[in-house]
Amino acid sequence: METSLARDLMSDEEWAFFEGFILAVRAPNGRKAANHRLVLDGIFWIARTGAPWRDLPGEFG
């Protein structure tokens, strides 16, 4: 049975809080910007579950 990660992702209101902080800092290396919201969701997933990084679902990139 495959479960959707949508219930575990942050709300638009939660993202709006973090977005200003994240987008205020530009990468000095010129790399294309990552999907910051998805990366932050992945970090929160690891923190919430206590799982090792290798178990992070592929949906988080």
C-alpha cells in the first residue's frame, strides 16, 4: 500500500512564514535554485520521524 505524503507537507501558511527567510539568501555559487519548500518538508520529515537520511522518500528530491 502506497501512502501519500501530502498530509505530511507543510501548509501554505507555514511555508509563507519560512519563505521570506529562505529566499532572502541567494546561493553564491550560481547554481539553479532547488525547490526550497520541498527540501524543508524533507528536513521536517526527518526531524518528525527520526528516520535516517537514507530513508527519506524520493518524493522529497
